[in-house]
Amino acid sequence: MRNPVLWFGITGKDTQALREFYSEVLAWRIGDGDPHTGSDCRLIEPGYGGLPGGIYSSPEGGSGQATFYVEVDDPSPMLARAESLGGKTIMPETAVPCINLRFAYFADPEGHVIGLSKNAAVGGRGDAGKNPVLSFEVMGRDAKALREFYAGLFGWKMKEAAAFGYWLVESGNDGVLGGIGPARAAGQEGGSGFATFKVEVEDPNGVLTKAAKLGGKIVMPVTELPGANLKIAYFVDPEGHVIGLTTGMGYKW
């Protein structure tokens, strides 16, 4: 697959509180900010087979988001292409001081914010650790229009899943699998939807309970998908970012 998803990120107003929340709920190992780069990005060690990621402050005190990053050859032309297809640039291409990394953000036609990266995740997938990020997702009001937008933008290939009007984004290279579907399939009847990543866990009910206890909120309880040995669930963290959970994902659908 061209333009693979190789990174995930959580941006918010209080990175220390978010770090404590995710460390407790998902047992993630999260580092401190890097004074050498001038960035407050707190790197999340990837779980076994999963993507690396980070937690960092949202620009200008904004609400931020939990999202995924698509690795591209050149972020600026991709932003222009996104705009030509009905998207909007949220942050232009930006270089990270002291390291060979560039990134940017755009919003798709429904307003979901997605990251673009160049030279992210050079270390590849994780080889140890719990609760890896194994997939990404865009859920919205008009799933068909979203599929057309992302296929036109990134050249992603997709195939229809068994239920809920959900389509799978085929994986390739070093990227993880993905999905695009209607917001109602994620417990948001009439909602605007979201873009996010999904974490593979052993006990989704336990994670939901812990998230709610620590200031999060359950969006959709654990649900078993018909015809598949797969369970899904969703919660929001204390800053309102939607996170997906899976059990039974493995490495392939």
C-alpha cells in the first residue's frame, strides 16, 4: 500500500495528565519530553507488533485529537491534493528541530484531523510490550464519500467487510491495517464521527472500566462482530479523544 500508516499521536491541553491516564489504563511506557529538540513530545514505546507513537501539546492550546499519521514522500503537495479533494490544511508542513522529521495536519471533508509524516517511525514496529496499536480508523456521516476521498488522496485499496457498512483499508509495506465506516457502527448514532487508532487488548471490559474510573467515558461497550472472532469497543479519554479497542485482531483480518 502506498502511503502507509506508521505512527499514532495524541495531542491535548495537559500532556502530563494524558500521560498518566494512558500509562494507567493501557500500561503504556511513555517517556519524558526531549529538551534537545525543544519538543514536549512524550514518546510511547510500541507494544508487540504495534506502531510507535507520542503524546504532545496541541497547538495554541487547542483541544487536540487522537489520530494516526500517514507516511508520505512530501507532505506539502499532499496537503494541496487534500484541499483539491475537499479537505482543509490544519497545520502546514513543519520540521522538527534537530531531527530529520517533517509533519503536517489536514482535515478531511467531514472535519476529521489526520497527520502526515516524513521520516517518522524509523525504528519500525515494536518487539515487546503490552497493548499495541494494530489498526487505524475513520468513522463518519458519509462513509462512501470518505472512502472516495481517502482512495483519491492516498491511493489506498479497500474491500467491503462483513457487516455495518464497514470497509477495510488493505495494508502493505510496514503500515497497519485500517477501516472506514459509518459513525453509527462505533456507537455514535447521529454523531459527527472521528478518526483514531485502535489498541489490541486482552480484556476490553477491564480497560473500559479502568478508563471510566480515571475520568474517561465509554462510547460503545464491548461488541462481538458477527462472523469474526473479533471484539471491539470505544472510549473517550478525559480530554474527549475517542480511542478504539480490539481483541482478536492479531496481525491480519
